[in-house]
Amino acid sequence: MANQAQSKEAESLAKTLLNKSIVNNIVPLPEDCTYTPFYCEENVWHLCDYVRKNKISELSKCYVVFISNNSRCVPLWRQRSGKDEERLVTWNYSYIFNSCVGPINKDYHVIFMYCLDDRCLVFDLDSDLPFPTYFHKYVTETIRTDHILRPENHRFFRVIPASVYLQKFASDRRHMRQSNGNFMLF
């Protein structure tokens, strides 16, 4: 029994060291990342740009993932801005204008992924999961299953190589403005 506990502890330590090593070698530590709440697409652009400037040989292993759906209402758990026990956030642009009670966010979410061989790591600055988190854990705890959702809330994923994202990304933040033209304050 003691050997199993020691083995699990050693495995946990190894994963922690791996994550710290990857973070130090691929992207900055979370506290050193450029981060603006509610602007995940720009936060991810800065992660891609960091890799381009500091680890160009790793850029081909980096991807940007957009999470959205037709109803423009994307439920995700384990988000820092979530208020309930499960930290659920419904990234939904229409809630802003309908004065709906609950998290006020937007209609899609963007994450950064780094793929090593058969393993992928997710870097989500809006998540309360470790930075990075293995893909399986991220999906299990943040995305969960569409079976528990209404069909209109099923998520779609668009995966883009980080190099393409760096070349093509543009945001006018139109979806983040009030009817009077001022930016929304969250």
C-alpha cells in the first residue's frame, strides 16, 4: 500500500515537473502571460506570438481551438469567472443585451493547444485547471459531454494551426460593444 502511494506521489510530481518544464519552454508562466479578461482570442494570439518569437521550432506543434455553436451559447465548466460550485460559464453574447442574470461573457471561447507526440496540452488562461492541463482532463472537466446539453448548445470546434492564426487573426471587437459604441465593462 505504501509503495502504491509513493508511486502515485512520484507520478504526480513527474507530471508537475513536466508541466512546469513545458510551460517554461513553450509559453510564459501564467502570471507572466498577457491576459485581458473576456478577450480569449487575443490572449491566445499572445501565446502564439510568444512561441513564434521564442520557440519557433515548436510553432508547428501549436494550435488554436475555437469553441462555439449555432446558438452562440457555449457552456464550459471550470472557468475562473464562473460563480457556482462547478464554475460554469455560459459564453453567450446575447446575455449581455438581454440583461440576463448570470455570467456575462461572449458567444465563443478560444484555447491554445500544444501537441507532443500522442499527448496534447491545453493552455486556457480563463480556466481554474492547472496551466497547462492534459487534453483528456480539460475535455472531461471543462467541455464535458454534449449528452447533458440541449441540442442547440452542442459545441463545435475549429482547430487552426497557430502559424495560420498569427497570419490571419483580426478582431474589431464589434461583439464587445454596447449599442452606444462604448466597450462593455465586465
